[in-house]
Amino acid sequence: MSKSSNYTICTAIPYLNGNPHLGHVMDYLLADVFARFYNLQGRDVVVTAGTDEHGAKIYQKALTSGLAVQDFVDAKAQVFQDFIHGLGVNYTHFTRTSSPKHCELCQAIWRKLSPHIYKGSYEGFYCEGCEAFITQKEFDHNHGICPDHKKSYTRLKESNYYLRISDFKPKIIAAIESGQMQILPLHRKKEILNLFKDMPDVSISRPREQVSWGIEVPDDPSQIMYVWIDALSNYLTAFSYPEQSNISPFWPADLQIVGKDILRFHAGIWPAMLLGLGLELPKTLFTHGFISLNGEKMSKSTGNIVDPRAVIDKYGVEAFRFYFLHQVSSFEDSDFSWDKFEVAYNDLANTLGNLVQRVANLCAKNTVPGATYQPVFDDDFVHFLEEFQTNSAFDYIWSKIQNLNKQIDREQPWALAKTQPAAAKDLLVGYTKDLLNIAYHLRVFLPDTAAAIERIFSAPTIVTPSTPLFPKNL
Ligand code: MSP
């Protein structure tokens, strides 16, 4: 395997202090779109996923559950894996940060970074929800309360280790500015460059008496690694680095997908770690917005959540993917409501579901056989996805679907069949081919729907499907 044939996508790894919620789906669905697209373009796609299992908030949650911490995270890690599969998403590598292998590799990473690590002390604020050290400026800006978790910042005074970010700052800034490490969308790039202006060295450990559930700092049992060092390392331990020193078939990642709240870790500490290890920076950091409920970020810590299973159980996974990949902006925040979902579902049923049903019906009535087609993507579609414009790529397919509906309304093959059956048949053959082409493009977004359309319109005899793709009155 060589890097040129591989396409590596890394997804953020969720904390296990609760169950998956709708806010978690964007990482996986977006990763899946690019995985399917590059797979169909002939690349060997690598997708990393995992679970972030250490830290005080998970430890506390385990205590209140009455389970031993390891048992608690074992159960939750399984819930997250089931959740990812339930979205129709596949990964090639899954890293659990409490696994002995990850812990051992993480300590080896720490040792490799040691020329850039120094002992110090931290006096300031911390947000347990974000697992972030908070600067005085942020503290003042947010009046001492985390806007995402609605909790007061904790004051800390402790000794710990620091990573000398200053060793790498100019290189990181240059990589971001030049696009060598592309940050999307553009306004986030500007935000990060601004943040860099006064980014201090970062604390990368916590005293054991504060946080016991984590990875021990090598040669200093009194200190536990800062959970972000542990978590970010997953992108490398997934490939057994540094035990496996040559990870060039997988690294650098072509695409890292993160929510906007964690971009600063991925654009700050993470590149510093990579440069410290002598590794290349990821090519693109794709930052998606928040899914909110009643205008507030969905979050395990605040309990403001909707369970994805409730939506999938009612509407099915394909409608779910349609909502989050077509109706929701990939880069900006979107508020979820059941009413909006219902409107989107009806649109899907009326626009695509009806189209498939009526063309199949007409083909069955006029004995039109299934067609063959050229599995190629249109150039515009390729361009949108290469530029990471998932919404535009989906809009592009959606326009094709809408146009085909309009064309059929205009051409009225059912009327033509009464007087010129051969001409009507020609029209139907054309629609069948168009639908197969639409299905090929839909493979990237709605794989089960694409497969169903392909089955219907490439069968030797086209028959009316016994159940519509998207039944009404659920
Ligand atoms: N454990 C860290 C990530 C470590 S990556 C090395 C973390 N976990 S999380 O569970 O809080 O979030 C996991 C992912 O879900 C992140 O990409 C985060 O941005 C995303 N989301 C969590 N809640 C979200 C919304 N309400 N909306 C959209 N995405 C948000 O951060």
C-alpha cells in the first residue's frame, strides 16, 4: 500500500461520558461521504474512529453509574460502535484510548516528544466539559462560564508538564497560511490564525491527585497525561505508531473532520505534536458547525440531546442521512427539530420516492427492460467533493432529480403511450438511464437508496416496487 493510492480520513473520537446524540453524527456522516466518494474513485480509503475514554468527567460518570470505570467505558465504547454502524458508516481502524496498546504507544509518543517538554506549573482556569485550559482572556470574555457546557470554569493551581508550542509556532502558522494544512471553512482559518497570536505553551499533564483515570507520564507516576495529548495520539496509534515507525502508507491524513469547538486543539497542539515527532501535518482540517436543539448546542454534559436512534427508528437511516447531509449545512450551525425533519422527509418521499415509483410503474406497464449505464461521476460533482463542498454536491444531484421530474411532467409519456408506444418507450428508456446515473451519484450520500434504485432499473424486467422507498404516514 502506498500513500498515493490511499486516502486517509480521521474522525474525532467522542468522550464516553454519555450516549451518542445528534451532535455526534456530522463527523461520521461527512467522513463517510468522502470515504465512499474516494472509494468509487479507485482509492484505498482508510477511516479512523475511536473513543476518548480517559479524564475526570468520565471517571465521575462511571462512579455515579455504580460500575467499575473500565466496565463503564467498555459498555459505552460498544454503544458508540453500534451507533456508528447504525449510521451506515464503516471505519477501518478503531482506537479505544483505554486499551493497553494505545496507552503504551502514547507513552512512547511522549518519550519521543520529550526534547520539547519541560516541567512547570499552571495557575489559571480549566473547563472540565471541554477538557481545556482557559486563558484569562477567554475567562473574561465568557464571564467565567463555559458557553457550551454552561458550567463555571474551575480554578487550578498545580504543577505539570508543558509542550513548547513556541518551538513550532512559526512553522504551524506558515502551514496554515499557505494552505499546506488547509483549514475549512475559510473563516475558521482566520479565527485560528488570530488565536495563534497569543497562544502560550500548553500544559500537557495533570497531577494524579486531580485526575487518576488516564495514562501515566513516563518516569513520573505523580503525573497523568492531559487527556488531549492522549486523545490526539489516537490518530497515530491507530497505525501502531511509533512501534511502527513507517506509517507513510497512511500518513499524513488527507482529511481530518472535527467540530468547531475542537478545531483549536487540532490546529494548535496537534500540529505541534506532529512536528515534534517529525511527521507531516494533515492536508485538510474540515470543521463542521454545531447541531443545536432550541438554539443551544447539543451536549452530553448539559443533557440537551436527541437520541439518533429515535429518529432512525421512525424515519430510517437513509432519511436520516438525507437530513444531515442535504438539509444541514456542513460548515455552519443548524438547529434540529422534529418538524423540520418531517418536512425534509416529505420532500425526500415526494421528490425522489415518487419519481422512482412512477418511472418504475410506467416501465412495468410498457414492458421496458432494465438498462445498463456508465458508472462515472459528472465533472461538477467531482469538483464539489474535491473542494469539500458536500452540500453543493448533494444539491447537484437533487437538481438532477428535480429536473427529471419536470421533464417527465412536460413529456407526459403516459399520454404518448396511447398514440405512439415506441416513442413513449424511448422516453422511458432515457429516464431509466437517468435514474441509474442519479443512483450512481447517490451512492456517495444514500447508499441503500442508490442500491435499491439500481436493483429496480437494471433488472431484466422492471416491476413496480411493492413498497415505496419512503413510505408516507409513518
Ligand atoms: N473527545 C473529544 C475529541 C477528541 S478528538 C482527538 C471531544 N469529544 S465530544 O464527544 O465532545 O465530541 C466529539 C465530536 O462531536 C467532536 O467533533 C465535536 O465537535 C462533535 N460534537 C459534539 N457535540 C456537537 C454538536 N452539538 N454539534 C456538532 N458537533 C458537535 O470533543
